[in-house]
Amino acid sequence: MALGRAHSVAVRGVEGELVEIEADLGRGLPGTHLVGLPDTALQESRDRVRAAVTNSGEKWPDSRIILALSPATLPKGGSAYDLALACAVLAADGAVPVADLEKTVLLGELALDGRLRTVRGILPAVLAAKHSGWSTVVVPYVALAEAGLVAGIDVLGARDLREVVEWLRGELLLAKPGAVEREPERVVADLSEVAGQEDARMALEVAAAGAHHLMFTGPPGIGKTMLAQRLPGILPALSEEESLEVTAIHSVAGLLTADRPLITEPPFVAPHHTCSISALVGGGSGMARPGAVSRAHRGVLFLDECAELGVKTLEALRTPLEDGEVRIARRDGVATYPARFQLILAANPCPCAPPRQEDCVCAPTARRRYLGKLSGPLMDRVDLRVQMFAVSVGALNTADAAESTAAVRARVEQARAAAVERWSDFGWRTNAEVPGPALRQRFRLGRDALAAMERSLRAGEITARGADRALRVAWTLADLAGLTVPGADEVGCALGFRDRWAA
């Protein structure tokens, strides 16, 4: 009897867990048996691995082979274990030395001719290997740039199984990742192209400065989508830590490319209004995959024509908006994905949506039913609400261009820097992340500043959650104005943004 070992990683959500792969060559009829809760794709790896080994010029053992993946109680799926399975069999047969194999994590899918193909979740798998104390990881060559984002571990890239075998034998040096440069700032549509709409532009700037949620209502063609599409341009670039967070999610979703291994700008995700709950928050069989809310992490989730989405789809947003993450239970376990995004909603005021509100032909019940899909609890989580109106001909033909994206972005960056400095001792990055109790107790404002809010609470015009969110907006307005503490004007303006709801 001969025994060989190799190691790989099981990715669950954006977390990875090390998997030990043992290959036992014993007596009995020739055959390959895979144990350890494999799914269908992993069961089929027996044929892929055998063909890859023989087509790489190596001999497949003519004996009874048992391949065990541990921990045995952990469900395992996908094709990322192919390379480790092949090396474990070759090690058990004595075809390769075990010295380097015992300290290396192997990732990658094998083609029938031995080529190494990339798989989803390379980045979180390499992070898991590093945190578990492993010194070396071998990945497909095309995923070398993605894996190389992780510092503190030796990352090597191989094009096929033959290269890995020769490396284990000491006959070849595998490729190493080069330096990954942050992409130059991408060209985005400029905010100066939006004519008029001063209130909406101000709300967009406040939303960007404090990471607040925002809703635009108004007739079609008025500029709601234009404004939303220009929000990423005025957001600050992602920090190194945020870039890795976002890149890991996109790696699990299979959206990374070899020429863009690192995401440095806030993502902009705009699903169609016919999307399902699974497409929005995540889902799928086996282990859930990230949805639009997670792909928009540290960026913008734009729901155009939000009144056309299903009620259950909209209500599914409530937990991610409050918690900043989604937890999805499926057959193979619970996947947790971060989902701290900025929600931008856009809707027409009614189904007919004429350019002038007085030309509406909808029945009162139809108007109420149209925007009635947006429940009170959902709208209570939207900090800024702006009703937009048609601009004048003079605004469209004016020769004076509005403020550019660069000018607005400079103010947004200054406001965010002020917020980071103020909340740095607590670990919060934006005003939108600050818990309500901290605002009410540790950073309580004066009675004069809170007078308007107390009147609104007594009158039942806002909820306690709404008051906390208004306070966060007030702090953002103070940051934009260069103030150290919000006053009555900032609190009143924040409450005014919550009143502009045309339901």
C-alpha cells in the first residue's frame, strides 16, 4: 500500500478552508474512488485527472485508488481540486518527490491534455492559504496576476500539469507574478453634462460624501439615470484593503480577467428591473453565489425603474441595507457575502409618466399602487429623496457649464477625509456606517440643533431609525461645509431631504 498527500482550498462564500487530499494505492480491481462529500463536478474529476496524467507523459497507477478529501464532513464542489488530486496520485505512486508537495497548496482545473485552467475564487483561496500558514501556492498561469495580489506567500504559476511535475522534481522553475499596477483613473461621464437639476446634483454630492442611499423621482428623460451613472466618478478610489475586498467578491463571481486582476474603482452595478431575488441578493444551488448587492460592495447599486421590480425583490434589500452583508442558506451551507453598497433608486411618479405632472391620466388608485410597492420600512432606510422637475429651455441652452466631476469629487474627498479622521478611533469610514447609539450618546448635538428633529419625532413624521439617518446626513452636510459639528441648519436640511417623497 502507498499513500500520497496534497492540499487545496474549499471556498465557501468569500472565505476559504484548507482541504487535505489523500491518495491510497491498494490491492483490488483497478479503479478510482472519490470520497469526502464531492459534488457532481468533483466526481467527474476522476476521468479528467486520469486523462491529464496520461496525456502529460506520466503513468496512471494500475491499481485500486481511493481519493479522500478531508475534512470529510465539509461539502466540496467544483473543479479547483484537479491539480491536487493528480499530484496526490503521482506522489502515492512515487512518480514525484513529496518534499515541496508537503508545503504547497495546489489550485486549478485540468484539461484532458493536462493544461491548467483557472477557477472561481482564486484570490480568497490564496488568502486562506496564507492565513493558515502555508508558504507556497501554485495556481494556473492565467490567474497568476490575481493570486499575486496577496503578499506574504510565494505564488507560482503553471501552464500545465507537466510544468508542475517538473517543478516538484526540481527540473523547472515556475513563473512568479510581476508587480500589479493600479489602473489609471478610468474615463467616466462628466457631471457637467447634466443640465440644471441643482437640488438633485446637491443630493448626489451629499450621498457621495457620506455613502448615503438616495432616490430620484420624476418624469422620464429628466436626468435620473444620467445622475446615477455619474455617481461613481465623484466617489473616492478604493483603498488597498477595500480593493482586495471587492476583488475577492468578483473572483468568486467569476468576473475577473487576466488584464484586470485588481478592482481599484467603486463598482457600478445596475441590474434590470426584471431581475429575481436570487440575482439581486445572491443564490443558486449547492453553495450560494454573490448577487448584485455583493458585486456592488463599496460601490453603487442602481435600480432604475424600481417601481417595476417585484415587491418581494425590493423587500429583500432591507436586511443588506441595515447589516451591510447578506447571509444565504443553501444545501451545502450558509454563505456570507459583504454588501455595503450605496443604493440609488429611480422611479417615475406614475405609470403614464407625462412630462408635466398636470397631464397625468392615471387614476388615483393606480398612482398609489405604482409607488406603493416601495414599502415604508424600505423607504425609511433611504436617506435622501429628491423629486425632480423638468428644466427650462434656458438651462438646456446655457453656455455656462455646470460643475465638473473633478470639482465635486475634490469636495467629496475632503468631506470623507474629515469623517475618517473623526471616526478613526471607532473603525468607521463613512458617516453612513456610524451606529445610531453613537450619534445619540457619544456625539450628541445641542438642544437647539435637535429642536426640529424632536418636533418631527413627536408629530410622528419620522421614526427613530429615520432620526438616526437624518443625523448621519447632518454630519455629512457639516463635513461638506467645513464645520466641526452640525447645527440647526444642517439638521433641518437633512430632515428636508426625507420629506421630499412624492408617494
